[in-house]
Amino acid sequence: MKVVLEHLTKRFPNRNRKGDDVIAVNDFNFEIPDGKLIGLLGPSGCGKSTALNLICGLEKPSDGRIFFGDKDVTNLPPESRGVGMVFQNYALYPHLTVRQNILFPLQNLKGEDKLSKEEMEKRALEAAELVMLGELMERRPRELSGGQQQRVAIARALVKTPGILLMDEPLSNLDARLRLQTREEIRRIQLRTGITTIFVTHDQEEAMSISDEIIVMKDGVVHQIGAPQSVYDDPTDRFVAEFLGTPAINIFDGEIKGGNVLLGGDVIGHAAGVPGGEAVIGIRPEGFKIAEDGPMHCDLGRVEVMGRDTSIVFTHTSAQGKQLRAIVDATTVPATLRESAGAGSEGKVSFTVNPFKMYFFDKTTGERILPKGENR
Amino acid sequence: MEEKEIELIEKKNKRKTTVRNTLLYILLTVWALVVLFPFYWMVLTSFKSYSSYNNEYIPKFYATDPTFANYGSAFTAVPLAKYFANTLLFTFATTALMLVVIILAAFAFARLKFKGKGIAFTILLSLMMIPNELVIITNYVTITSLGLRNTFTGLILPSVTSVFYIYLLKENFEMIPDELYKAAKVDGTSDLKYLLKVMVPISKPTIITITILKVIECWNSYVWPRLITDNKAYFLVSNGIQEIRESGFGRENIPAMMAAVVVISLPLIILFLVFRKKIMEGVSRGGTKG
Amino acid sequence: MKKDLKAWLFLIPAIAFLGVFMIYPLFDVLIYSFEQGFNFVSQSFAGYGFYNYRFVLSDPYFLQALKNTFILVIITVPVSTGLSLLISLGLTSIPKLKELYQTIYFLPYVTNTLAVGLVFMILFKKTAYSDGLINLMINAFGGSSVDFMDGPYWAKMMVTCIYTIWIVLPFKILILTSALSSVNPDYYKAARVDGTSRARIFWRITVPMISPMIFYLVITGFIGAFKAYSDEVALFGVDLNTAGMNTIVGYIYDMLYGNSGGYPSFASAAALILFVIVFAITCINLIVRKKLVYEG
């Protein structure tokens, strides 16, 4: 089922009465296509959980409307919306077994929706098998590992065959290895059931790796929506560029003059058609290439060997951050560089910059500056 | 679902919550009144004059002619001030002595390693299950045969230990990291100095909680003082109030009685309002009543 | 060893006090209870046996006290636990003024039982001057006055129960409110998303989650109610036997001291009977608890 948000806004009254309202969700306007997995991504406290609560009905919007398919559900209570929700800490009832937990939502059904005992058991077993938990039906949640608990939560959310599945930071309570496994598992279940899924996370890598589309938001405002790769390659503003990618993008104060990109007097690249003036310049770590005669002269910090790649930490006078980082193919690193890195602060390194990994942003608004005539 | 139907659900939900909340507030307020009413009545009655109180067949909810006279007779007709002073002394001495005893014991159990610690602690824990009623008989006989009836020593001694507070404090002491103790040992700090300079200050919140709970307990203690004192010069407020009730002001002078009740209730209520958070926290952590 | 010695030094005050006033009395009370014909003045007795227990168990005053105590327990424990659960539920679901209500509800805990008992007494008491406020209220609703303090047994018992509940509620409300607010709100959210009815949320989620605390309150409530005494003194005065409102603990003290006192052996036997009753009830409670309570 597709989800459409129209001017969706949620304001919370400020704690101390004099302050302005806190706008947790500001004018959300987008459509989530049927059967897709969507990652709602943003730093903590940006309003993404509020957005999720609005969609599932736990909170009432201050403004705007929500549609599931063609149906306006804005004022419906959560139970009438047909959503399944997985909570950050799973919210499994500790005193009930896995079976009882999964049965719980079915037992709430009343009137014509009411199911027979056998039907309930059958559905619960189906849901458990979908998440590969058929063996553990009689266990209590605390007898399960974190990953298993997570899957019980998913089974419980899916057992009512909801039209939409919502997940609030579903992986944040798992350790690193389980997180990788579980996110693949979520993707597998989502693809198998074809259910429209929205999941909230602050981990950009997590969001990018399994989502069909990601929605990047900050302070209640949606900054960009798109397929993970295109959002990464073509960020709409400085926040999105900085938020996506590890290691983070390197940020410089520079200038654009006559189609050239200037960094502290050096011309490090060309920017045909980009309007001139001072600008913030962002360069992805993988956008650097070591070249003895490269235009970008930097002070070498240290060289970190990572196997296939090498990470070079360096500084530059125009940089906004203290430390900059480049990821380069290990074979391109000259032996002399590694030696001089150990020798203290005397080392120098020069780079050429890949123009497709370089972005220009407005100094004050953070908006992306694009070449004239180019539109995204 | 139709637009109208949705609207209907919305309206119904809204109305339901408003009705529910209103009802809730009404019920909670009713209970608040039930709780507060006796306090109101006691203050009100204490300001009514003896004659006007007895003339009101239907008691008035306000004092027609408020008077402080009852407070005067509460202090003059019965030695209320003496009861007060006794209780203060009793409360202060008992609490202070108890703190010394339990801090030392809790320290030994929490920090020191010694032979027999396990069994000593087990005995301590099992003592928590012993009801006061079981031991009070012998204590009464002991104190009587020591000739300590109608003395403060006799009043205070059996009340200075509390197994539960030793336990509570020990748990608290144990949360202080070992490293601090080791560091102090390296610096050559003695155990006693470490206890006083490090552990006690760190555990101050718990010690304050215990102190407040003990003060409340002492202020309200009735059974033991009743057994051990029959001389009015050693009465505590609870016994005093009972005495006032039994033979009191010569006649049934209820307004004066209420004045006395107000006077002895006030200190604890003030203490409560000042340390509200601490008291409620402390009680929910380990206080019981009865 | 020196180290051991030092540790015991820290323990000496506690051991001394506990030894004299708790451990020794424990054995002593047992011996007392079997000493027949103990004379307090000469400190002598006739021999050992079960006479004290036989006497106490056939003493009409004790049987009255036993009956009173049991009625008190059976009424006040369930009513106060249920009422405090309702009030706590109300408290946790209101958006505003929660702290104010909490503070008010806690007030009876910090008041002197004896003192406030007097207020209850004058509210219920029928005197020559006035029938008392409660009776006037009953009259206003068309009932006729009842002499609560000197009248029929049920009336006296009712006042006692009301006062006891008034006194014990603050503690229970406090414990349950903090138990309720420590339940993770996600459970309720999850239940709402699944369309769980209020009643079902209450019985299937709230109650199991706070069941350990409910049981703690039931156990301490039983123990406390079995030891009832000063509330009755507050209402009816020291001479509880005459009022017919004595309790087991009251009986113990009366045997020990006061007009009918001077019989520590009878008091000891009664105290041990009380201890056995409380112990048995606690054991039953613990067994039931194992079956009913979810252990987190």
C-alpha cells in the first residue's frame, strides 16, 4: 500500500511556556510507493521517530493529512490503520511466550474480524516460520538472543498482515555482527512479503544498504529523498553531503572564480558554469588521488593501512575540520609517503581531485551550487 | 471508510478522552479531599472555642469566632511542651546513636574482609524477619529489671539498631568502587578515616534518607514508650496525646485536644513538605509501615 | 588475626545491641511461653508445659482479638490494595497535577497515628452535643444515626477498617505509582498499535508487569494488618478489651502491662501464636506468588 503525506506537521508546545513551539515534523510532503523499503534517516532528535508515530497513529498531527492508498487515515486511531510496528527495544511482553506474543494482536480482533482458535494458531505459526522462529515458540523473550527477539517483534508486527510495516531503530540494540545479519533478514522478509516498510534509523550505512529509497531529514525538515546511491552521489545540500558517507566528506572554505576552484590560492579543479564567489567545498575521501605534482598541497598527518585501501590523514589550511581524510587505493601510495608519515609533521602530500566527488555549497544557506542550466 | 464515518470516530474518540479525563480528575480530587479532610477538620476545630464547638449541633465548616485559646490550654493544662521536649531528645539521641552503630556495621560488612563474615551477615538478614512483638516482651522485662523504667536510657537503648538500615547502607557502601579504597590504602589512610572522609560523604543521600525515616519512626513511636514509661515526665507526644484523650483537660475539651493534635502533627508535616522528594524516594526504596 | 579483630571491632556496637535486644529475647520469649505459673514479682515459676498456650487459646479476650484481627486483615488488605491500584492507575494517566495529588495522598504516612485517630474519632463519635459529622451526613442521605464509637460491633469495625485503610494507602499508592511508571511505555504503544482494548491492556500487560510489587504489598499488608494495634488505640483508647476491639498485638501488651498486665508468659505464648500465624500466611503467600507472579 502506498503512503502519501500531505503537508504533515507536528508541533509540540515548548516546555517553558514562553518559548516557541518545537516543530518536530515540518511540512512533510511526499509519497512512499507501494511495496518499497524506505529508510527514514537523520541524526537523533531530528523528529524521525515522531514522523513514524504520526504515520502509525500514536500521535496526532498538528496539520496536514496522511493517506494509506487512497484512504485518508489522518484521524484514525492506530488500530484502525492496519499498521504493524516494531519498536526499538522490541516491546515484547516479557511474561508471555513467543507464541503468546505473536498471538497477542490476533486476540484483539473483535466482531467480524474475529478469528477461530485454529486460524490464529495457523497464522502465528506462519509468521513465526517467516522469521524462522518456528522452533522457539514456547520460549520467553529473555531466553532469546537479541536477534531472535528482534525477529519475534517482526513476526508480531506482521501477523495481522498489515498494509504497512513501521520499524523504529530496529537494529540499534544489536551488536555489530548481528546488525549486519539482521538487516539482511529484514530485507529478505520485506521482499518476500512485499509489504511497504518504513524504518527509522540514525545509521546512514544501515539505511543505504537495504533501502529502496532514503529520506534524509534534520530538525523536522526533509532535506532529500531518493535512491541511496543517487542521494550519496548528488546531495542536495551540505547537511546531506556531510551526513552520508563514512569517513565523512571533507569540508573546505574556498572560492570559485572564472570556472576554477580555488583553495587557498591553488587551483585544485574546474567548475565550468558554476557561478563565482566564495563557497564551501566538499570533497569525498575517495575523491583524492595521490600525485606528486597534484595541485592540492597538504600537510601529512599519518597513514593508516586498511589492506585494500589506505587511509591518509592530513591537514589543509583552508579546511574547516582539523583533520581531513582521503581513502586511496593502497597500490597508489608511494613507499616514501609511509616513511615520511612516521617522521613527524614535516611530511607533505599532494593530491589531484576527482571532479565528480567534489561539491560546492552556499556559504550561508548550505544549498548546493550547481553549474548554470543544470537541474537536478 | 467514508469521510463521515471517520469524522464520527474522531469525534467519539475525542469525547471519550475528555469524559474520561474529567471523570478521572473528579475521582482523584474526591480522594484528595478524603485525605485532606481530617487535617482540615482538626485545624478548624482547634480554632473553635469550647462553647461554640459544643453549641454546634451541626458542626460548621468554618470557625465563627476563631480563637487561639485552645493552643494556650494545650500548653498549659497539659505538659505538652514537656512531651515535645522529651520527644525531641528521644528522637535526636536515638537517631544519632543509630547512625553511629549502623555506619560502623555497614562498613564492616561492605568493605572489610574477615573470618565469619558470611555467617554473621546471614544471621543479620534472618533477623530482618523477626517481628518486634516477639522480642518486646523480654526487652520490657530486661529494662524493668535493670531499673531503667521511666528513664531516657530505657526508652532509647532498644531502638538504636535497625537491621534493615544496616542492610540498606551496606548495599550503598558496596556501590563505591574498590579503587577508591585501594587508593586510600596506598596513601596510608586508616579504615576509620576512609570511612568518615570518603564513604560517608559519598553515601550522604542514603544516610539522609535513613535519618529522615528514623526521625519519623521515633516521632510516632508509641508502643515501647507506653510500656516503659508511666511517669508523665518521660512521656513522648504519642503517649501524651493518649493521656490527653483518656483524662486530658478534665472534661471532654475537643477543641483543645485538636490544638494539641495540630501541634504534634505539624513538625512532621513541615519536615515532609521540605524533604518531600527525599522522603517519598526513601520510603519507596525500603520504608514500610506497620 | 589483627585484621579480623579490627573488623569485629566495627561490629561490636551492632552485635551488642542486636544480641541484647533481639537475639537473646528471641530465645527468652520461647522459654517464657513454656514456663507455667510465672510470677513476675518473685521471678519464679512452677514448671514447663503448654499451659500458657492452652490458657491463651481459651481466653475469650484472645479469641475476640483473634476474630477482630482476622476481620481487619480480610477487609483492609484486599480493599486497600485494590483501591491503591485504582488510584495509582488514575495518577499515572493524568497529564497534569500529578505531583500535587501524589504529595497530598502521601500525607497520612507522615502523621502521628495516635493524633489523627482522634480526628477520626470525633468525626464518627456520637455525643450529647452532636451526632458527629459522619452521622449528620448519613442523616442527610436519609439514614439514621449510628453510634460508631460505642455502638454495635459492625459499626466499630467499620470505623477501624476505614481508618486503617486511610493510614496504609499512602505507602501502597507510592509503591504502585512508581511500579506503574517504571513500565516501559513501548509496551502500551505496541498494544495500542495492535488495537488492544483498555481492559485487556490492564489485565494482560499492566497487572503482570507490576505483579511483583502487588504481591510485595499484599505480603507486607498482611503482616502489617496482623500487627494492628495503635490505630485501634487511637480510636477506642487503651482499654480495647472493654471496647471489644482488641487485636492480637493489643492482647500481648495488655498481658504484659497495664491493668490486666503482669503475665509475660501469657504474652509470650500469644506473641508466638501471632508469629506462627504471620509466618504461615507469608508462606502461603509465597507459594501462591510462585504460581501467579511473573518474575522479570
